[in-house]
Amino acid sequence: MKYVSTRDSKVSVNFTQALLEGIASDGGLFVPESWPWLDIEKLSKTENYADFAFQCLLPFVGEEALTSKLQDICREAFDFTIPLVPLKSQTAVLELFHGPTCAFKDVGARFLAGCMQKILGQYPSGKKNIVLVATSGDTGGAVAAAFYKKANIEVKVLFPARKISARQEKQLTAWGENVQAFAIEGNFDDCQAMVKQALVHQEFKTQINFISANSINLGRILPQMVYYAFASLQYQKQSHKLPGFIIPSGNLGNSLAAVWAWKLGFPIREIILATNANKSVLNYATTGNYKGLPTVSTLANAMDVGHPSNMERYLNLFNHEQFKNLVKVVSVEDVDIENAIRQGEKDWGQIWCPHTATAVWAREQEASSHWIIVATAHPAKFESIVEPLVKHEVAIPNELKEILKKPSQVIHLKPDLALLKKYF
Ligand SMILES: *Cc1c(COP(=O)(O)O)cnc(C)c1O
């Protein structure tokens, strides 16, 4: 399988290169050059998640050296349950939050980490391998957990000091070993700027191999197709109907995976992108013109994105007409997020996280049936928002309990690359 840049189809790489480079040399994003044929009939009879993942992803890896390891990588990445739970009104919820950091990003991060370890073992660069990641929420935790104790790879997580929740901070600082967390005196943009400076710094290039683990990396997007594929077949088997997915969206990486699963021919009827008050994607759906906007802060903060990176992949795949034939966008204000959480137990028998609440609200606006609400995180991660609304404590899942028990280790720094450099 070849991957080409969204900006120039002559820029083409294989799977390994796409993972190592993260972004194409012309600044575009990698997309599959063509779509493989999958035996969906056979896949619908595969019940083991890791086997199912292996069959879906094999044509996308398509490189001798890595294919022999793919079965193991899938087994490691898909080692927690991803249940499709039926609710009332021909609606189900796909719970993506049973991984180590209780959010869907665990799936992509674990697959990427598994691939990276095998790739770096096969092609040692002689340099130090560092995953450098700036985070304002869930990404850093998922990446830290996924790369924890992976040999010959160090992880440096930068987060804005005092600007993330206590539990989110714990998920960044509880690791140790090959994972270091840095509390930066500044905001998320300062963290991001330090990462960007490091990546282009000439002095580092000779000694350090930086690995990008952000949500534009194909190694995170491709495995996310698997749960949409699996859930759509499962739903169809049970209801003899095609489901639509409603997906809480920010940078659009998770929803893009659903679109790609549809493209592969899995039984997906339509897709709703539930966004928060950040409206650039909604504006595109309405007008056909796409323009990034300044980011607005909301209760669903992992979706606070004014200029979603993966929009470039959508625009590469679809014109406006084609986009609208498959995708609908619903923007949800904070008051409606609060209402959906407040009413969740009464209306659906569920406690929703603020992100999932956008999808629930969007579901409630739809007259049609057969919807799968995608639950992107566990509500206990956002207890300071959720508990006052549901008026009781939210039970903490075991994965999170384990992390909360560990001691924190954090290095405080001013936003200055020269200070961070000492830790490389
Ligand atoms: C990252 C995140 C999202 C947004 O996913 P994108 O792939 O950026 O669209 C939604 N919900 C939660 C809980 C997240 O952590």
C-alpha cells in the first residue's frame, strides 16, 4: 500500500515511512493511494477483535517485515473491550473508554506504539528515539500509557501548568521510567511551539529521531477504522438495519476513521459529526467554504479545535456535495451539553462525559432511528463538570484507580527550548 500527500499525489511513501515521517514533505497529510478490497462477508464471521483488526489492517500495512508482526501488534492494541451497548429507541452506544486512560485515543496510541517499536527495532537509526508531545488533555495520557516501558523510546510530554484537570495531570505524570512529564509555565500554544521548534532544530537532527504521535499520524487513524467496522457489522447482524454513527469531533481524526470504514464498504448509513461551539466544520457543511476559526473554550475541551487538521483529509476525499451525502454536522452549545448530562440517567440510564454529551444531544434532535452514539471518554475523567450536574459522585473505573494510586513525577519549566534540551 502506498500513501500519498493530500497536496500532491506524486509525494508517495510506504506505511513505515508514513508512520516515521508523520507529515508529508510538502506539508500535506498522508492518505491511502487506493482503497483495498476487503472480504466483508468473511469479516462478519470473525468474532475475535484482534483477529478482525488484523484482517482489516493487513492490506494497509502491506510490508513484509511488519506484516509478520501485525498480529501481535493488534493483539496488544485491542486487548480491552469495546462494547456496543443497546439503549432505547433503536439507539446503541459504542463505549470506546475501556482502555488504560479511559478515552478512545488509547486504541490509536497503542497501535502506533506497537508499530513504532517494531519499526525502530528493524531499522535502528543510531539516534535517540524521542516521542515529543504537547497536550492539553487526553492525547498526552494515551501516548504516555502506550509507550510506557517500550524499549529504546523515550516520551516527553509537555502540558500547560495548572491548565488541565487534576485527573488529566495524573495521567501524564504517574508513569516514570521512559516517560517524563513537563509542566510548562504557559498555555497550550507555548507547549506546541516548543515541540515545533525542537522538530526543526538543526542541532538535534543529527542526534535525535523525533517521533510524531499527534492525531494526524496514520498510525493512530487507521486502527480506529476497526471499531467502526466491527460495530457496524454487529449492529447489522442484530437489527438487520444499517446504523448511522454520531461522533463527538474536534480534530476530526476519529470521525475520519469512520468515513474510511464506510469507504471500505462496511454497513454504515450516515455519519453525524457532533462538535461543540467551534463551528468551522459546521460552516463548511452549510456554505461549502472551509475556513479555520479562532478556538473557543467549551466544556468538551478535548474538542476545542478551531482549525481541525484532518479537515484536509476530508477535503481531499470529498467535494461539498459528496460530503453532504454522507456527513451531517451538528454544533452543540455548552448549555445543551449540560442538559444532556443532567438528563442522561433519566433519559438513557447513562452518565455521559461532556464530549459524548454532544453526540447524545445530536441524537435527540434526530427523528430517524438506528443510531450508534460514540462514547469517547469515561465520565469519571471529567468529574468536576459531571458530578455537579448529576448530583452524585461518579464511580471511578479500575484503570483510572490504578493510575491515581501512583506517585506523580513532574518537572516544572519556563517555556524555553534551551531548558528542555537538558532532558534530551
Ligand atoms: C480527542 C477527543 C475527541 C475529539 O476527537 P478528534 O479525533 O480530535 O475529532 C473527542 N472526545 C474525547 C474524549 C477526546 O479525547
